[in-house]
Amino acid sequence: MIGAPESSDSALTAPSERADEIFLEGPRSRFEEFITLLEVMRDFLRGFRVLHFVGPCVTVFGSARIKREDPNYELARKMGAAIARLGFTVMTGGGPGIMEAANRGAKEVSGRSVGCNIELPFEQPANAYLDRCVRMHYFFVRKALLVKYSYAFVVMPGGAGTLDELFEAVTLIQTGKIKNFPIVIMGTDYWKGLIGFIEKMAQHGMISASDLSLIYATDSVEEAIAHIRSKTIEPFGLKRVARIRRYFPWLGERGLSGDAATP
């Protein structure tokens, strides 16, 4: 029988940026696995408490590498502002690039802006346009939170992480794990190869033809907002409210001021 080597790093002392690596490296001692379980629970609990009162969100995915002079930065900024005007809280991964642009757009129109950041070996600082930001150790916890509070997803140009987030949302909708929330792809010239490949999957029967309707591709902020409005506000009975929901600071809860949509 081939045995896995014992881990030389204790879960009690390992640096937090190695959390995912340690979690995925294979079996460890029962005690270390239990400590990891507690750390995962702590990540979820912190996320639940910080984000519970942020209101229905629209999550914007996209690259952290996009510079401010890139046209996609300005597109994400306009999209963030339009989402906020619609009454939603703009949620992102909380970092720079596209994430910063969307959060910035929301703040510039006095909208609500939150981030769910991740600890990485290289620093990914939170951007300066966030009302609330929670920092996670584990990627899978972060992805769950970005989905949990959202009624729609906007996918801007990005890399492997953005692809992961896009197909996570598509798979959850396709399998009925979450409701049929709209997914909007923006930057169609960048994504045209991917859109064509998704169509090819349908042609080969790898996905249902009806799954193609889960994704709406456009470069128009107005069209994107109209699609989100028609697929969220009416179907899910959302309405704008001005009251601030009661929260308990002693539980780690934090409220957000301003009007927001609510179920």
C-alpha cells in the first residue's frame, strides 16, 4: 500500500495564503483536518456576517490586470453605475482592474458597493471603492459568497479565474442549484471564441440547446440593464425600499445605508 507523506506544515501555524494548498494537498492527521474544517467554517461565518445585509447584488466578474486606460475598464465602470441605479448592490472580488471599475461606478452614483477578496501569495489589495469588504482564505468559499447574494452576473474580459466564475454560475443554473438568474457577457469581441465554443457544445449535444439562453452577450450597457431588469426585478418580486434592516454588531453584522432592492 502506498502511503502519502506526512505534511510538514501544521494547519495551526501555516500562513493563511497557503490555506487552499494545504486543504487540497491530501490526507493529514485527523486533528489537522479538524482544524482546517474550523478554518473553513470561520471563513463562511465571517462572510455571512459581513454580507448578510448588503441587499440583493449583481456580481461583476473580470480581470484584475485591466488598466484604467483600457476601454473595458470604462465599460465596467459604466456598468457598475447602471447596476447601482437599478437598485442593486454591486459585488465584485474586491480587487483592482475590472473589479475596481465596477465598484467605482457604483460609488460615483452613490450606490452600494461591496467586495469579497481573496488572500494570495502575491498581494491583491482591496480597491478604494468598497462600502464593505470581506477577505477570504479559501477560493471555494469566496466563489460561494459571490454567488449566494447575487440575482445576476456580469462577465467582463478576464482570464482563468473569470472563466471559472462564469462556468460556475452557468453550471449552478443548469443543474437547478440556483434560480435562473441572468448571466450577461460583455466585451463580445474578446469572448467571441468562447461564445462560439459554447454554441459548438450545444451542436454536439454536450449541453442542451436551451442552455444557450442562459447567457446574454452584448456590449451595450442599456441592453444589459434591460435584460437584468426583465429577468430579475419582475420574476423575483424585487422592489426598492429605503429602510435599513436591523442588524446586530455583537454578532459581527454590519448594515449598509441607502436605498436598495429587496425581495
